[in-house]
Amino acid sequence: MPIPRIYCPDAIENKEICELGPDNYKYLKQVLRLKPGNKINVFDGFGHEFAAVIKSFSSGGVCVELGERIQAAGKEIRIVLAQAIPKANKMALIVKSAAELGADVIIPFTAARSVSRIAGDKALSKVARWQKIARETARCCRSSRITEVSSPTSFANMLSQVNGKSCKIIFWEEESQKSIKDALTDKKINSMRDFFIIVGPEGGFSKEEVMLAKKAGFISVSLGRQILKVETAAAAIISIIQYEKGIFSYRSKEVNK
């Protein structure tokens, strides 16, 4: 059996002993049937991961002793996905696939043509669920960092969160002049390692929203003639960016030689 990988919500970089909560007690003792002395790996979602040994079980959780640090794979690029909230439960699938493909931050927002609009306590419960999905995805994919899911916001407020040094791209089905390939092979973008991408709702963006994004420094691109479903688009876009610039690319390794 592979060594279990367990998430700890507290930073563990400078710790020797780590206390894991009641949920881990049930999983490690009752599901995996582990005992004191068994080995596990513990990560905190901040880029720190350690080999560990179970010291004891108690009703309140699991006490483990941290050992050798496990070196995390380096990240070539940073990706922020701003995603218009889709209807039904599609956002959960988007969060899972985006986290699996290495998105660092996901910002859900409401667009002019969004069907689903969430606020208040409902928004809090949704974000908690999405963050849990991102956390579980990190555990399964052996990522040392957990994708951060922000609270739902407006289109305008989402634009205000952009890093000035980011490569800013908004995907619009009516764009006919520039494709994602054109954008990513542009010499001005070639050296950029920070991407902020905006993906719209089922009904697409309004022209007013695209104009507002362009005023904020975004370039408008298309994914080509094929129209993708909203739950597929983000995964396709992040995969393309990772192929060109990130974890699926060999170029970054050549640059670092």
C-alpha cells in the first residue's frame, strides 16, 4: 500500500510534532487501520511536506512526529482562474479539474449573463465545499500546495484583483482576430510566468464586459471554432497554458539549464 498522504491545516515548516484532527483519526485508524509506528506523509498546502510516523491516537485526533522534508516540485508558472459561476453543480467539476491542472487561485464571479447567483450563507457553504474539493484534489495529486478558492464576487471587483505583472487574457467566443495560440506565442508574453485568465458563463460575455476587461489591460482571445461547454473550457485553457509554459512543457527546463 502506498504511504498515505494527509493534509494538516496548520503550517508545519518548523514543527517536530503535529496534531491531526478527528477526521484524520477516523480515516487513519478506522479506514486504513494504521497503528502507532506506521508511516504517513503530512502536507500543509503552503508548499511544505514531511515524512512522518504516527505516535499515538486519541479521541481528539492523531499525534505524529515529523521527519525528513519531502522536496516539492517547483512551479514554473502561476495561474489565476476567474470563472463566471455556472448553473447547477458545474462549478465543483471546474474547481476539481482546475486544481488538478495546477491553478493557484480560483475566483468565482457573477457575469451579466450568469444564470446562477449566490450570496450570503449559501455563498459561504459553496466556497467551503469548493475549497474542500481543492484540498482533496491536492492530496490525491500529490501537490504540495492547495488551490485557493475565493469568495464569489462581481465582474468589476474581480478585475480589480489583477496583478499588474500578469498576462491578462479574457476568453470570448466572438473574438475573431486572436487565438490562444497567437497570444501565448507573442514575444511580449513569452517570458511571462504569471497568468490571469477569465472564463465566462454559459451565455458568454457581453460586449460591455469585454470592453471593460480590455480597459483593465486584458487581451481578448478565442479557443477557435469549437464551442466548449463551460465545465470543459477552463480545463482546456489551463491545459494549453501548462503545455506551452508550465508543467507539461519542456521549454522551462531548457531555460533553467
